[in-house]
Amino acid sequence: MKTVATIRRLKGFRFPREIISYAVWAYHRFALSTADVEDLLAERGVMVSRETVRNWVNRFGRHFADCIKRDRPGASDKWHLDEVVVPINGVKFWLWRAVDANGNVLDILVQKQRNAKAASRFLKRLIDRFGAPRVVITDKLRSYIRPIRNLVANADHRAHKGLNNRIEGSHRPTRKREKLMGRFKSPGQAQRFLDAHDQINMFFRPRRYRLTATSYRHARSDAFDLWNGYALEMTA
């Protein structure tokens, strides 16, 4: 990854912005642990501990995710909603996720329930941010029926498991990270991590099968340029 070597240092931090932003990028872009990122930096002559990397990821991951959300084009009016179980300390929680027709992750929410109240809470978050959708695609979970009918009565609700393959694929990076991290430690930690990870990982993984090699390289270059711009916006 190319970084800007001349950007101003972040006040109060020993290492420059380009190193911090590189560590955050590498951790979220690839299935790496903080120890893996520590070794990558050490190979480049940067000696930091894995705990320092963890602090950078926790502190600045949300910043980069917010910048990506801010600059992303408007969401499509066709949404895919799904929920997947996430065990946390032996307790079953549910990760609710919504993506649009372009594959962009709109929002995620970790909840203990998988009922109509939980579905309604998640749908309200989406509507407050993106407005009412034209089409909502879900699996056959009956908990979606009443919230969609009450909150977006004019939307076309399509409940069919086969139509929801787009969002089923978006769960795979979560499963990889969950396995690498040895399970999430708390609902709050899962929410904070996945809220940043979904946005950053998706940002650097355009749907390559739809792009020519040249288009993909341009998209990747644009993503790196934006990332360096976001690094300039980091605050202590």
C-alpha cells in the first residue's frame, strides 16, 4: 500500500499518520491478527507491540469507517436483510445485517433476540438513515412480516431464501474474523469491531468479477487515495 510520507504527524502520537493508517488498513483488509500486523511493521523497521496495534485499530477504525460512509454514494432503494447467530461467552446473539443492491453494507446491529421487536429496531435504524426502501428482500423468518408492514407498508417485501444470496456472502468475512479472534468478547465489542470492519473491508474489495483488470486497478488506486485523505482527517 502506498502511503503519503509527508503528511503531518498526529499530535500526541510517537508514530506518524501513515504508519497508523497502514496498520488499521492491513488489519481490516486481510484476515490478520494484531501480532501479524506487528510483524509486518517490524519487517519495515517499525517496532511496535501488538497492544499498540490493537489500540490504533480500536481508536481509529471507527474514524475510517465513518469517512467511508460519509463519502459513499447514496444507497440503493433495494435492501437485503438477514441475521446470523454469533456466540458470545456461551450466549447466543444475533448479528443483523443489511446490504443494498450494489452489495454495500448499510448497517449492522448485534441483538440478543431474533423476534419482531428486534427486526423492528433494526429496520427503524435503517429508515432513519436512508429513508424508506422500494424493495425489501429477506429470508422466510416471520419476524420480518409485521415490522415491514408497519414501517414501510408500500415496500415490496420478497421473502425467499434463494433471493438473499447477496447478503449471505457478506457474512463470510465476519466468520473469518470471528474465528481468528477466538470469538467476540462482548456484544459491544462485536458491534464496534464489525461496524468498522464491514465498511473498511468492503471499501477495498470491489466486486472484481464485474470489473476488467484495468477498472479494478483504477478502483483500487482511488480507494488508496481516499484512504490517505482520511488519514489526514484523523484527530488525537
